[in-house]
Amino acid sequence: MKKSALLLALFLIAVITINCGTVIVAAPPGKDVELLSEGDAARVVAVKKCWYLLWGLVPISDNSTALTVAEYQLKSVRVTSYYSPIDFIISFFLGFTSLHTRTVEIEGNVGN
């Protein structure tokens, strides 16, 4: 009995906290932007949260990098999307409502 209750609890935690979410890596219209390799240094770092409903199926916030690239006038970028500890906490407490977040880190350099 205890083992099945533990498995059920782990399953419920997994269902509540697991999500998928798309992040659109895009440049502003008409702008040429290069991708930075992993080893290249970046001078600008911007971090944003993307919010989703239905466990990541429906974005309810801007999930594109185009506005951030335009705001900082970046000419080269590297984008990392990850599930941070804060995202886990948000999903743990709000996951039953199907509201989830994902962290997007945009690193780049301004062109000359």
C-alpha cells in the first residue's frame, strides 16, 4: 500500500511540474543577426520568463527573442532556454492550473 501511494505521489508531482514550451529564436524583421558559438564571449545578457497555459502548449507571453534582440540592438546572439528552480516552484504550485514558466537567456554583442 505504501509503495503504491508513493508511486502515485511521484506521478502526480511529475504531471504537475512537467511541461513543454516553445521559444522562437528570431531576429527582428530586416535585421541580420549571427549566432554566437558556445565559446564566444557575450557582453549583453538578458533573462526573461515565458509563460504558458496547458502545460506549455499555449504561450501567453512573448516567447520570441526578436524584441529583446531589437531592444539591445544585438548583432550576434546565443539563446538558452531552461527550466530553472524558480520555474519548478511556480509549476509545482500552479501546475494543477496548467500554468507554467520557462526561463530564456539571451546573450549577445552589439555590432559596430
